[in-house]
Amino acid sequence: MAVNGPAGGPVLPAHPDPWLERVLRGGLPHELAYAFGGPYHLLLPGRFDGNAAAFRAALTEAGVAGQVYYAKKANKAAVWIERCAANGIGVDVASAGELRETLGHGVRGEHIVVTGPAKDGDLLRVAVLQGCLVTVDALDELERLLARADAGGASPPARVLLRRLPPGQPHSRFGLDGAELEAALRRCRDAGDAVRMEGFSFHLSGYDVAPRAELAHELVGMCLGARAAGHPADRIDIGGGFPVDYVSAADWDRFTRTQGPHDYHAGRSFTTADFYPYHAPAAGARALRAVLAARPAAGGPSLAGRLRGAGVRLLLEPGRALLDRAGCTVFRVQGVKERDGYGMLTVNGSSLSLSEQWFGSEYLPDPVLLPERPERPGGETPYRACVGGATCLEQDLLTWRRIVFPHRPRPGDLLVYPNTAGYQMDSNESPFHDLPLPPKAVVEEARGRVRWRLDRRTPC
């Protein structure tokens, strides 16, 4: 049976991962499914460490001083913050709860950047007391921050980055326009020792290198101008937007060329623009290298050269990219039936644990089938099926696409969705129907043995 054409449906396997494959085939997933009695997430902190090291190496190779901040919103697990504390990685937070969690797991205030719009008073108060770096998104927010800073010495000065509204995205709800930036700089100057204006930042949608590098060049010039006005202004923060490469170029090209409504339950229709770009030629730290090597359209040195020459530090906030291949999500098949010539699997969880559905899209890397018992001798015919959740909602499908499985799944088999740590696992999870939230199991290898433990996240 063909599996790549319209008859069989397009396949989209994640990149091979021999270590994870060994873990999955070693019996641990079924043991955990029995222990937890529901869906769960596997977390792989060693991958997080490796990704963070790759970003740091890119900065070092370019001769650029900088700091990597993990964007905490990408995944709620405590293990990532524990690894940040152990390795000197900073953390990007956007709420009082995230700040408390980060401080509680050992990250020092000076290694925390506080982002997000219209920050509340409690968040600003703790950020100032702990010496966090605060990105100011609006003039009224600057006033609230200054009200919590004390030039008399009872608290340290408020450390500030001014967030630039991207000229190429003028309708963004994030950042200060030119006139607002000038007013903010004057206000910081007038506030004296109550504030330390350390530089500029931006929030830019999309993954293209050129606009990110171009705006970073602009921010370096803004730092030089702010210094002339008496501000320290020695750093810029370019945020995240470093893509992840989930699948091969050939598979992604074949998928985007051949997929259509005939591949989805109920004839649902997607365009390529609806999907995350699951293949990225320059992903993660390679994308950072491309940004550092980029030269402005008007000519001149690379961004790395400009940063070195101006003595400006580069701050970045990867989330998804630090979590690349650092986790997967496991569901147990509860039932199998046929509809209109293809299968409908129901698993013991819901689509709220695959957050791409939140964007009206689909999480595309193929789930891996782990049979509960050995396959029958001689194998079986490939079997196409979509995957539904165990709720009473018609729209609760984890995968609308009719996945090509090697054989017909059975109740008790496991489906492993690969590479879900970045933004998929817990952004939208809810105990709907009183279904328990999937626990997170941290998996590590020590002295040749695979070990696991529950994540230590503090309940809110």
C-alpha cells in the first residue's frame, strides 16, 4: 500500500533520534502509562543543556558578549529552571507567578528579564527588589515602575530596557514608537538614581533573519545615542524567534505539495500558511549565527562586528529552540473504529495537550505507535487513522490528519507525539471532564542506566 501519495496520505516523521528511540523501545513508556493511568509527558533535560550550550557557543565564536534567557512560557516544568540555575542561563518571565517559580528554583534576580505588556504592580515590585531587568512596554508602565523604585537607597535602582515598536510591524501591540521612546529616555534621565536605563529590546513576529538583524543594528545605534545622553545603554535584547527543525527538507516539501482536504477527517482544509514551518534550514543556534553574520541593507559591518565595536551585549530569549527534542507526549489508545474508510482512534487525553490546535492549526510530526504486545508475525497492512480525544466535543481531535500507521492500532497501544516540549505540552492543558492533567516525567541517563522522576514544579 502506498504511503506517500494521495492513496496512502503524506507521511511526516520527525528527525531520527536514536537515544529517544532506545528509551521508547525499552519498556519505560508502558510502565509509566500503567503507573500514571493517563497521558503523560517525558522531559529530557540533557537536550536542554545541549541546546543552551549551542547558543552560548554561537556567541563565543562570534566574539560577542551576551546572555541567553530561557523563555519560560514555552513550558511550565521546573526542570528547565533548575538547569538554568545550574548552568548560569537566564530566564524570561512575564508574570508574578513565573517570577516566584524562577526565584524559588535558584535563579538569581540579575539573571531574570521581565517581559510582557502592562505588568502588574506586584510583579514590578518584586522585580525591582530582586534586581531583575525589566522591559518597559509603555509610558504608563514606566511610571508604575518608577513609583516602586527608591532613589533614597531602600531598594536598588530599577533596571530598564525600553522596548522598541518594530517599524516593519507598526500594528504590533508591543513597544514604544519614536516619540514615546524619546519621552521615556527623558523620564529615565529625570528619575536620576531611581532607574538604570540599560538598553533596548524588541518583540518581532516571524522567523526571518533579515528583519531581526536589521532592527538589532538599529538598536545598537540607539544605545550609542542614549549613552551620549548619559544612560549606560550597554545591551540590546532581540527576543526569541529562533525556529526549530522538526522534519527533513524532503519530507516537508513532499507534505506541503501533496496534502489536501482528502487527508483530513471531515475534509478539513489547511493551507501551508496555517502550519508552523516544521522544516527550517537554519534552526536554533544556526539561526543565531545567521543573525550575527547579517549586514544591514545600507552596508557596513556584520551585527557581530557592530556589537563588538560598540561594546554592546546581546540578549536573546529562545523558548522553543532551547526545548528542541527535549520532550515528547504519550497517550494510550482507548478505542478504534472505522468511519468512511479510515480509522478513528480515541486516546485517554484531549487535544488541549497539543496546543497547536489553539492556533486553528495542526501539530504535524507523525506520532509513533508503540504496541502493547508484539506485532503479529509477518506484520500487517498500513492503516490510516485520525486521533480523537476522550471528551464529548466533536472538535476534540489531536490529529485531524489521517496518519499512516504501520498496522491497525489496538486498545492499550501507546501513541508518542515527538518533540512537544516547546509550546505544545501545557500551554492550554485543562482538567476538562475532570481528566487529570498529564504528569511530567524527567528522564535522564546515568552510568548507563535510564532513570526517571517526577518534575518538581511547585503547584500554583
